[in-house]
Amino acid sequence: MERKPINPWDWSLRFGFNQAELVEGGRRQLICSGQTSVDAEGRPQHAGDMRAQVALAMDNLEAVLAAAGMTLRDVVRLNVYTTDVDAYLSCFDVVSERCSAARVRPASTLLGVTRLAAPELMVELEATAIA
């Protein structure tokens, strides 16, 4: 698979994402459901703690990717849904550090929403991976 970042402007690079990613030659595509801060039984964890919720949602995303034989390096799109944009931005480093370690800047959208599936959930990560 060959990936080419598309950035007609460079401002998004400061925030750790590309405007788009051109993917050619990919053979496998994984469309992930939104991953949240739930345990193995689907019970919400870390009510009121955005940083802990983001970290667990990333752990859960990485577990889904691993189950498909993929890693964060294969993620070409990462959408973030949150009930508190400012709180998410204050701990965005949790996501950006993991993506930087994987040497990836997936195309991304940050959306503020009224609520997620369970009232105590504050963030949901939705990814597309291609390998």
C-alpha cells in the first residue's frame, strides 16, 4: 500500500492530521465502529475523566485494529465525537502522541455532539484503516 498525504495548506500538520490521504494499492480495508471508554463487558469507565476516557478509547481502537492484524499505522481516517470539545482538546496529546509514535497523521474530523450512547461517555473514536 502506498500512502500520500494531501495538504494544500500546512496548518493541519501542527494539529497532527493531514487534510486527506491518497491510498493506492491497498488490499484490506477495516471500517471500525466508534470506540469508547468501555471495558470488555461494554460497561462505561472513567465517568467525568476525559483524559482517561480518551486513553481507554485509544486502547480499544488499537485492540480492534490488532484483531484484524493492523495497527495505528494503517489508520487513514480518525473521526472524534465528543460531548466537550474543549475538554477533548486539553488532552488531545493522548491521541497525537500515539499517532506520532506510529508515524501517521490520519485525516480527521472533530465533532461536538450532545451525547453519546451512554450518558457518562464523553468521547468516541471512529477509524478507517487500510493495509
